[in-house]
Amino acid sequence: MIILSHDDVADLLPMHEAIEVVEAVMQQVSRGEASLPLRSVTPVGGANRMGLMPGAIAKPACFGVKMISLFPGNPARGLSSHRGAMVLFEAETGGAVAMMDASLLTAIRTAAASAVATRALARPEATHLAIIGTGEQAEHHLDSMICIRKITRLSVAGRSAEKTAAFAARAASLYPDLKIDHGTDIQAAITSADILCTVTAAPTPIVKGEWVKSGAHVNIVGSSIPTMREVDDEMVRRGAIWVDYLPSTLAQAGEIIDMIKAGSFSADQIKGEIGAHLSAEIPGRTNPAQITIYRSLGIAAQDLAAAHHVLTRAQAEGRGQKVNF
């Protein structure tokens, strides 16, 4: 087995490569070439949870499980809210061949998935990016959006003026040509944005659909359990929605579940899985004024494909710590 650290994952899974890896595997998912049990979540005290995400994919043939802790208070300690390990198995004999840091793997593949959807659905001329949230996912989403669109303006908003200012300063140091504004006013941040990424742990809606301009593309990313939601009902009503994996959307996307239960939305109003659009099985954006939405929950297939890519590069470059297992 090869053990790979946070730094190994950072070096071996650059964003531009992760985007292509995730795009390929999402098409597999929508063709039914992956086995994806829904994630299980176990409370481990207070607001803390442990998630288990098993799965198997056909190309490359592998299977595995991500074991990850979700601790919302960690960012205040300077730690990722998602910490854990990804264990990868090979398909020929069932051997465990790699274990790697899951926090960075998760952050990169999640932002890469948003980039895949944005590249497919956002208007080609989109240049103004708004990010709601200032944590690890916000940083990776900035990187991923810049990979797939010519972003010239960034608006960032969050609960803390200090954190939004710090995020803006880091962004300016990495991308000095960006025009950047920041603050705590979410409406002001998103009103004129072409691309919006919500990457918060908000338990109740903080983004209103009426604030989003016609023609915008929205990535709803932060809420991953039924009791959390970042956007209001109007966002769901106004937008055309594509998802990563329909079964998980109907079981775990809070705003979708709430509106179906209330009778104000139905599952057949969802346009479909993003992989089916990438494979040209279903249409994408139909006109420049349409608001397109990608509802991201994250699936094990993304972790598996990203982990296999990391392992392949590690083996080629002699990276990681090898142990008998």
C-alpha cells in the first residue's frame, strides 16, 4: 500500500487535471457504470458527524471508501471542516493499494465538479464570479472557475467582514489582475454576477433567488444533508437544475426535499444529471437568459477517479510511503 499525505495530493492533483478527471467519471455515472450507495452519516457528538462514502467505478476499474469527519467548528481552529482518509482498492484481487488524505482530495474534486458544470452550462462570455463563503471550498472554487472561464471580477461575501477581507487579500496575491470587492452583503455580491458559487455551512437559506440576474449560472455546493440549505424556494423555481447524481439529490438536497414535500416542486422538473448532458444525452442551457443551476452533493465516483489519478501519478513519480499490508 502507498500512503499519500496532504502535500502529495496537492502536488499530484492540480486543478486543471482534476477537472478533466471529474468530467470523464461523471459521464460514467450517468451511463450506469458506477456503483454508488448513498453516503451514510453518523452523529459523533454535538454538530459533528462522520460520513462514509463507498463506491466502485468501471474505468479505471477500482473501488474504495472515503471515511471523513465533518466538524463545523474546525475552521476556527485553523483546520479543515472535512478530515479523513480515502482508501483505494484494485479490482483484480481486491487488495487495498492506497490510502490518502481525504480533506484536500474532497476540496479539489468538489471544486473541479463545479467547474465541469460551469464550463458546460455558463454563458461563454461570463466574467464576473461571486463566491458566498470564505473557507477552503471558496479558495478551491476560485481556482477552478479561473481554469474554465476568463474571470475578470470577483465578489466575495460572508458572515465575517474580517474573513472576507482576508480572502480577498489572498485572492489578489494569487490573481493580481482580478478586480475584487468583498463584504457581508450577499445580495450586493451576487446581483450582477455571471457565475455564483455558494460554499457555506448555512443551516437555513442565505441566498434568495430574486437576487440572481437572468443568464447567471449557480453552483449550490455547501449544504450536503437534508436539514441544511443555502438557497430559498425562489432559487429553485427560477432556475433550470442539473445534478451530480439523482438518487442522492432526492435523498440529501434540502431545498429539493422540502419543496417536493410541500408539493411545490417535483422530481421530474430536474433537468437531469450533468454527466448525461456531457454525453449529449440531454440538453444543457437553452437560451442566454436562462438561469442554470448545478446542485452538487459530491459522490464517491468523483473521489475514486481523483484518488486513482493521484495513485497513478504517485507510482510513476515514486511518491508516497510504501508499507506492507
